Amino acid sequence: MKNNWQMIVGLALLVPLAAVGAGAADGPPLPSVDSVLERLAEHSQTEVANDLAFKQRYYFTRTKAFEVRDSKGELNKRELKTQANKPVRNPEKRDAATKTRDGVPGKSGRKSEFAVDRNFLQRFEFTLVGREMINDRPTLILDLQPAAKKPPEPELKDRIINKMAGRVWVDEEESVLVQADFHLTEKVNVVGGIVGAIMSFSLSFNRTRTAEGLWFTPRLDWQLDAREVFVRRTMAVHEEITEVQLAR
């Protein structure tokens, strides 16, 4: 009887391992990490044009909820903002608004939330861990952790970014950042910890591709737990884009 149970347990362990091996063999080999990051950085230069085109071509509703809670988790403040995007109906005026030079908008001063340049990528060490289908599109999964050599930290936001770790999903065909989960690996002191400290921070989002080939963010969430002198509070934001409809 004991040998039979050992055989059953052994088969149960081998089956999922065999399935994983078969799936990996069926798909194409994974590219190098460097090639994925290089393509991601190159494509990020078109993100501003993508954002402008999406706003000019689609009706949608953006909802943003902001909450502040005390150390006991009780709600102190809540703000809810809803904004309807109404695109330009005139095709000529719409095209002029989204016109770019060499794929990059002119002197608009706009920046995209998802522009990932090489300087940003150098803040982390990446490991390519696999491939996953998201919305019927293959994506490459990369884990990241802070780089061993700490980049410059001229501002507080740089100190936060340099201590982030997590996982990102990159669209394999278009090299677009599709999904991400980040978290702070250690607390960040503000002015040596005298003024306060950021105890924890997390950020996650997902992006979707329209039938016309433009990307947008249906969901974005972040939460920050901070201490200010002797007061501790948690701030959170939940943002959604809904009712997306192409302007005709």
C-alpha cells in the first residue's frame, strides 16, 4: 500500500512538470532580455503619439477615486472625479492634433505615463521568466529588482523608483508595456527620517489594445503608506477608463 501511494504522489508531481515542459517546447524560444528591453525603449518614443491619438479618436469616461485613511484604517477623506473625453469630430482637425514628426509629437511638452527610456531601465536588473497570453496576444514576463549600482537620486521620486521591484508584461509583437505590478522593497526616509517616511508603496495597471491599434489603460491602482512625524496615513488611488467608443 505504501508503495502504491508513493507511485500516485510521484505521478501527480510529474504530470504538471511534463505539461510545463510540453508548453515550453511548443512555443518559440524566448528572446534575450537585452533585446526585449531595447525594443521596449525604442517603442516608448511613440507613447505620447499613441496617447494623443487615443484621446482624439475615442469617447471614454475616466473615473478617479482618491482616499486617505488613518492608522486604524478609518476613512478620513474621499474624492471622486469623473471626466468624459469628447474627441474632435472633424477628421482634418483631428489629424492635425495628432500629427507627429518622425513618430514623436512636436513641441507639445507632453509626456506619457508609460514612456520607458533607457535611463529608467538602467535602474533595474531584469530576468525574463516566461511567456503568457493576455487578451489573445503573447506577452513576455520580466521580473525586476533594484540595480546593484544605485543610480543618482536628485529627487524623492528617484529614491522611490530606485527601491522598487516587481513584474512587468511586454506585448511580444509591439513591445508595449501591457501590465505591471510594482512594490517598494524598503522604506524611504524623507529628510533623513525627521520629517517622515514612506513605509510602503505599490502600483499596478493593465493596458488594452483597441481594434485600431491604440493602447489605453482600463485600470490603474496605487497605494502609499506614509508617516509624517507622528502621524501615519494611507493614501490610495483607483483609476478606470470605461465606455470606450470610437468616434465616427
